[in-house]
Amino acid sequence: MKRATWITATLCLLLAGCGLFDSGVVWRGGPYILGWIDLPDEVTLSYDLGKGASVGRIEARVFAVGWDGRYLVAKQHPSGDRTITNFFIIDSKEDGTYASPKKVVIGPLSEAEFEKKAAELSLPEFSKVLFSLK
């Protein structure tokens, strides 16, 4: 089993070195990055650890975010289904390098649940929208 894992890791490194994997960051706010690896439509939200490393916070397809220095808000179409919109909130005071996403990410929320929280917490507006994914 260890040999198979080693072979897989080696192949991934070789493919990455050949430029077959691509990535892009489309937004940054505080320690957060909105970006993709390999597929431009598979945009995720991550906590940036620096030196090219990050920890996932919200799975693909995130299409809108907002940040006010404390709270991050995000909209996502799960599995690319544009008929469903999930809303998320992250309180950056609770987040950090070793924080579990399950403990710092509030959501998925419905629009009504999100609007209630937005009024309670004075959440920021969605300042970055990826219209191609909306």
C-alpha cells in the first residue's frame, strides 16, 4: 500500500511539474483566498497558510464573497447546481491555521437564515461576484 501511495504522489508531482495542473486566485481578503486548481469553475474558499499552502474552508463552487476585516460571507452553488444557493459566514476571530472548518464555518444557510444573521451581526455585502459561475 505504501508503494502505491508513493507512486501516486510521484506522478502528481511530475504532472504538476509539466504544467498539466493550473491554478488561479481570483480574490484575496485577509487570510482568505478564493481560487481554483486545475478547473476554473471549481472555485473554493481557503485559509491561506503562506508559501503556496492553504486549508479549505468552503468547497466548490463559491461564486460570491465579501469581507469586512472580521466577517467573511460567501455564496455557493453546491455541485454546480445553480438552482441551489448556500450561504456561509466565517468569523475570522475564531479562525486560524489549526482551526477545524467545522468549527469556524457557519453554514450552509438558506437565504432567510443568512439574512437574519446578516442583520444580527452587521455582515458585509458581497463585494466580489464571479458572474460566470453565478
